[in-house]
Amino acid sequence: MTEAAHHPHPRDADCIFCKIVAGQIPSRKVYEDDELFAFHDIHPWAPVHFLLIPKVHIASMAQLDDRHAAMMGRLMVLAPRLALEQGCQPYPEGGFRIVVNTGAHGAQEVQHLHVHVMGGPRPWLRG
Ligand code: AMP
């Protein structure tokens, strides 16, 4: 049996976001369920800025396959709900921006798939 089959959330020992999921590095948690975890970005670009991630270690969007479709679907459906809970204003006057940096050309710095959810009144620092 593979490591993944033994462990519901295979981790990369060197991954900072795996450590956040495991509680080994502190974070300001926004949400958690069996598959997903969300926490405030440490360097926010916008009045609301949190990261929504799969608990399982997936390096980036580039590693997704059909087995991840249901989980990623849940993630995308959850994002608007959390955005409102965290203070984003309602669509269409308010709204939010979702960004998923992927790979070097996508300016990805942390190699654990994460969805940025940003919102709140402008101007923002970036984005
Ligand atoms: P990127 O990989 O370019 O999408 O960006 C990674 C994001 O993770 C940046 O916005 C960082 O501010 C954020 N980040 C890095 N380390 C932490 C941490 N320990 N807690 C919260 N956010 C973090």
C-alpha cells in the first residue's frame, strides 16, 4: 500500500502550508473541514485576504487530475461563502478576487496549492 493510502492527508515535511494545516506553524484560521483549510495571508494585499487550501499536499494547480475534481469543486463553492463571512461586501457592488499563482511564470512562491481570496473596499496594496 502506498503512503497516501495509509494517510488521509499526505504531507510534505518541508512544506510550510502542510505545517500550518498540522498546527506546527501558527496561523489565523478562517475555516477547516476534513479536506480544506483556510487562513489569513500573513502579508495581505487587500482588507480581506485569506488563503484556501487542500489539506493534502498538492504542489500546484499543475498537479491536479480528475481525482481532485470534487474537492476542488467544493473549494470553489466554499470561497464565496467564506469571502462574505470574512467581510467582503456582496456582489455586484462588492465582490472579491480569486488568484491561483502557479509555477515560476505564475509567480508562485509557496509550493502547496493555495487559492488567494481578496476583497474589501479599494484601494488595495496590490492586485
Ligand atoms: P504565492 O505562492 O505567490 O501565491 O504567495 C504565497 C502567499 O503565502 C503570500 O501571499 C504570502 O504572504 C503567504 N504566506 C507565506 N507564508 C505564510 C504564513 N506563514 N502564513 C500566512 N500566509 C503566508
